[in-house]
Amino acid sequence: MAQSSLADEDAALIERYLEHVRVEKRLAARTVTLYSLDLEKLATYAVQAAVPLKDVQSHHVRRWVAQMHGGGRSGRGIALILSGWRGFYVWLGREGRIASNPVQDIRAPRQPHPLPKALGVDEAVQLAEHHQVDDDPWLEARDAAMVELLYGCGLRVGELVTLDMAASREAERGGRGWIDLEAGEAQVRGKGGKRRAVPLGRAADVALRRWLELRIATPAGADADAARALFTGRYGTRLTSASVWQRLKRRSLLAGLATPVHPHMLRHSFASHLLQSSGDLRAVQELLGHANIATTQVYTRLDFQHLAKAYDAAHPRAKKSSP
């Protein structure tokens, strides 16, 4: 069959399908336009391979996916295109034009996960040691304690805001954690309700004791849960994750950091700096509460980045000499 007649037949099939999704499925005009563009790409590939759309096989689709990926298209973009193609072939099957869907088991290439952002050691210390002298002492003591727990203990923000001041049956039943200053540890309830004990460093211990001295001065009349909460807001309610984000962003900007800091960045910094110092991946896994060590291994990539930067900056053979 000549390429022109092949293209005409494919174009007619595509037009019928687009009419189907426009009229019968009542998809939005923008969605129909995107489907049209995706199917135009499919038709172009099919013409180049000299194969009618109804005769396309899985090996064709895999080759075209490889071509798109090699051309720089993202995994997410390819996944959206495959979704459009898959719907077209489902319709062809219902119309009795094909026996099997060639796109059914084809998946887009995986997107590489971006490395978590971590502060440098100097930046993390600068944030932790920052004191806003004109700020309310109550807020300053609370925020300093929060930073020490996020960076010094590697807590998630959700774990931080659910901490109570002490152990209780209510905390056990409510799936919350608590601070044990006598033992020098935080009892944390992580994902899946799993508990782990995280040691408190000297700086965290000092910051927490300072905060607890002022914590008693929170407004009366709070409910029972808020009365047990380690961190509260001005109105006596348990502090929310959103409030922690806002306060940490403010503190990082006032401390002169170039990038606004969010709570999980401090958790990443905790893990990265601890791994750089100790090299003990298993210990970092335990402290972070990761069920799978593969989750923790991302920090070995951060550690390598740190070493590579140090090498580039310091080693005489890191860069080629100019002629």
C-alpha cells in the first residue's frame, strides 16, 4: 500500500476516534486537541514504519518510546502520550479493528528522582544558632527548639507537631510521640505508627528546657490535647505543620540564608551531615525511621556530591590546566 493511501486511512480512523471522544465521551475541547496532537505523532511514526495504525505491534511502540526518550522528552510527557495512544487502541478494539492493544503493557521510562535539597553544615549551624533579638522571647524559644529537633534529630514536620511534653496513655492511644528529657531522647511516632527513639543532642536539650520554661505561660482554657502538646501557638492550640513551615521560612530569611528553608530540608541536612561524618548508613536508616534502607541510600548520592565538590575545589588534578 502506498504511503499516501496509508496515511489517508489512518487519518480517517483518527478523525472518527476524535469525533467519538468529542461527542460521545464529551471531553473538553482542550483535551480533544491534546489527543489530536498525540495521535498525529502516532500516525507520523506509523507512516515512517510503513505500517497501518491497526497493524501496529508492541515492538513498534517500544521503538517509538525509545525515540521520544532519546529526543529529550520526559518520562511524564511520554506517559501522557502513551495514555492517549492507549485510549485510541481501546476504541479500535471495541470497533473490532484489532485483536489486542499494542500499547497495553508499554510503560514510559522512569523519571530520575531529584536529589533532596540539603543545607551545607555552615548554613545549618547558622540557622540553628540564629537569634532574632527583637522577636518575642516566647516565639524565639519555641522556634529555636523546633529547629533543633528538625535538624538535630531529623524529625518529619508531622512527627514534630504531634509530640507531647511527656509520655501518657493518651499519647499512646493517639499515636503521638513525646519528649523524655531524663532519658535524653524523643519517642517518635513515624509513618505507619512505627515508634523509634531518637537521641537528643546537647543543643536540643538546652533549647527544649528553655522552651518548656516559657511553655507554661501559654493561654489557659486550651483543650486537653493542646494542653499536652509540646509546641503550641499563641492561642494555646497545638501547632500545625503549616505554621512550622511559615516560621522556619521566616527564620531562614532573617538568618541570611540564600534559600528559604522548609522542614524536610532540615531532615535531609541531618541525614546527609550524619552520613558524611559517620559513614554508617544503617544507623542513619534507624534514626530516620526508614523501613527500607534503599530509601536511605539516596543520601549516599548527596554525600558523593559533597565529596565531588570538595575534590573539584581542592585537588590540583581536578581540572585540566589551561595551555
